[in-house]
Amino acid sequence: MPKDTRSRLWNNIPQPVFVTGAAGFIGRRLMNRLLEEGVNVVAFDLLACPESLCDSDLVNWIQGDITVKADVKLALKGCQSIFHLAAMVGDWGQETLHRAVTVEGTRHVFESAAEYELLGPVVLASSIVVYGDQIDRQRCHEGLSMGATFGPYSKCKQAQEGLAQSFLQQGLDIRTVRPANVYGAGSKPWVETLSSELRRGIPCLIGGGDFDAGLVHVDNVVEILWLVARFAGAKGQIYNAADEEGITWKRYMSDLAKICDAPVPRSIPRLLAKSLAQVGETGFGLLNVAMRPPLTFEALNLVGSCHRIDMEKSKRELGYQVQTTYREGLAEVGAYLQGD
């Protein structure tokens, strides 16, 4: 990292640091990073503290519900900075639930932060899904307008960022990170669920899948979250988080299939995939089925698109450098799936 960039970074994040969604996939990795840095953390989640974090004197674990403002406000009391990761994640589900967790839960965090007048920043973990249909049509840089959405997840993530802009204008120090498709040991959609589907021989590739998957290893997301929290010029800014290694869906799924001893990944034409998504979403919606359809438009937009996620701003302003390469990340995933 250039010396002049280092000089513009905060040396310390005001503590204690409040982390929502601390028991989640990204949350646990972020918690580990914060503890390595000697940061005092108030961790907030519906789930109990994982064993790996329970013994640290730096952690105060609070079980609570992000949809209940009283829970959020009580847990946040005395904290000075925030990493807000809690959200309803998934390409299916009732929009009311997505909105309650992702949008209203975020409102509770922002309102409480504003009422307490925190000394430090509020770092929001958003997602590249806010680019909507732009993902397959544009190089997605942080100044690009949001595109058309495909389901409650992307719709509520856009609304979440709308809240961030509103509270930013009210004076709250909000910084936003938009991770791409986050993989790594413990990733439910891109490792656990995908591995299961590959083993069953379900076609997972769209149109051959020979295009950029927009992957980002979880440790690289954590690195950007950490840099954004420390960078003095990040107030009101948005930063993408992607690996830019050009790994295609075909390569990733083929590598994953080898790891979990699954058949060679199968593909279906994009037009057929659109038809299946239409039939599935319509049918499941009419029947009010809670279970996820075999294919959704939200998933199709990610797995069926060529991702061109621009990282120039993150590298230029934050001095960001990749922490975990695809080869290293895949080795970690292999050890995880094989129980090593």
C-alpha cells in the first residue's frame, strides 16, 4: 500500500465496536479479524455466541432481534462504531420478512446510532445485487445507477441503501461496501447449497457458464470492511468488493464438483432457464409455497450474468490488495467440505 495512502487511514476505530449479524458467514470472519486487531466488540445476533468466540475477553455477545428497536438500542448503548451485516439473505422468501429484517432492521441501527451520536463510523454491508439488471449489461462501478430488481432480496438491499443516503444527509457517518458473490468455508449459497446440488446432478450452469462469476473470498470482503472503517475519507462513500481474477462459473463449479466428488456440472440454455424461473416463481407464489423454487430470477441474474465489478475505487482510495487468492480460497473450501 502506498505510503501516502497509509497516512490517510485512521490508526484506530473508536471502540467498543458494534457488529450486527456477528454469527453469520461474513460476521464470524469479521469478528476474528477485529479480535486479531485487539478491538473490543459488542456482538449482536439472534444466535448464541459460537464456541470459537466465547473465550475472548474482548467480546460481549448479546442475543437480540434486529427487527426490535429496543433490542438494538439497548445492545448499542456505549458503542462508538458499527459494522452492520445483519440482513435477510436469499433469493426467495416473503418480501415482508426481507423488509422487516433488511430495511426496518437497518432503520433501527441507523436511528439508534444517530440518537447516541457515535464517535466512529457506521459501515454498511450491502451487495452487488443493488446493480440489478445492470450486472449483465454494464461494468458496475460505484457511481452506476441501480438497475431493475428481480426479487425481495435485491429490492430490499436497494431500499437499505436508500436509508443509508437519507441518514447520511442527517449527519450520520455511513460508509457502504458492496460485496460480490462471497465464497469461502461456510458459505451457504456458493459452497454448501451449490455442492449439494452438484452432487445431485442438478444443472447449475446457465448458458455454459463460461463468463466471470464475480467471486470474492470472504477474507477479501473483511479486508475492505476493515479499510473502509479506518479510512478518513470514506464517509458517504461506496466501495465494491470483488476479486477480479476472472474465474468463470464453469471453472468454479467444475472445481467445486471435483472437491465434492460430484458429476461434471451440467448446463441449461438461458432461455430455458428464464422459462423455468417464470414457471417456478409464478407457481410457488400462487400456491403460497414457502420452499424455494428450483430456479429464481434473482439467482438467474447472478449465475447467468457476466460480472464486471469495478474495483478501481477500492484500490485507489483504500490501497486495497487481495488477501486470499482463488487458489488459496479453493483449498480452504476443499478442506472444509472434506472435514479436515
